Amino acid sequence: MVLPLVDEDKPKCYLCHDGFENVEKLREHQQLVHKDYFEKNDSEMKREPAPGDVTVF
């Protein structure tokens, strides 16, 4: 699927594929409409390096 050039610079929700004018509106949408998805995944998500990741100092 090819998107028109008009929508290329607008943020898009990856859960419902709705487009928004700016990132703030996208963030508000995700907090209101997809609140249960993010609450469930934030509690299960571990923020640590994956096996095999190399840290460069």
C-alpha cells in the first residue's frame, strides 16, 4: 500500500492506523482510546538489553 505524500509527515497510531496533526494529539489519543493496551504492556515490558547486545563506552 502506498500512502499519498500529503500524509507522510503526519504521525499515525500503530494500533488503529488513524492519522493525527501532531504528536501531542497522537499521545492524547493513545492515552484515551488505547489506555488498557499500554497499561497491560507497560507492566509486562522489561527495559533491559537483549542477549548479545554490546555496550560501547
